Amino acid sequence: MNKIEEIKEFIDSNENAMLYISSTMCSACDSVYLKLGNIIENNSNIKLMKIEITENQEVSGEYMVFTVPVIILFKDGKEIHREARFVQFDRLNHYIDNYFN
């Protein structure tokens, strides 16, 4: 199974899924991921998958990733929200509250 197939299986097997796509070259990605960890702790019904884009470049084409970090929310296999580069956590929390809680 390749990485794209693993990601699709993850999204399909979790009602509430979140992809976090980052890069080792991105200094802001680590701090964003830490904040994301707090959100996941408070929303145990959301499953998170972290993807390193430099190791999985095909992901950028499949999910139209042009910058990092990227957070993509999926509900029942459908993308419902995306935050990229400058993550607005207030907006992200709004979508999580409306769709996942």
C-alpha cells in the first residue's frame, strides 16, 4: 500500500478525520502541531494523521497542497474545511464545533 492509499483508507475509516501536512523545513509547523494537539485532546472523536510532505511528495498533488502547514478536516470522507500557511485557530475551532461536536 502506498502513502496515498493509506491516507484514503484513514479518511474513509474515520467519521471525523484531520490531516496535518507539514515539512521539516517549516519552523512554524512544529508550533502549529502543538496547538493542534490541544485541540485533539479536547475532541477525542477526531482522528489525526500527520504527513511529512518532503517524504511524501505525491501527497501535494493528490490533496492540492501548495504551502505548509495544511490542516484538512474530513467528515464522512468529504473535505469540509482547510486551513493553510497562516492557520486561523478560531475559524478552525468554529468548524470543529459545528461539524464534529
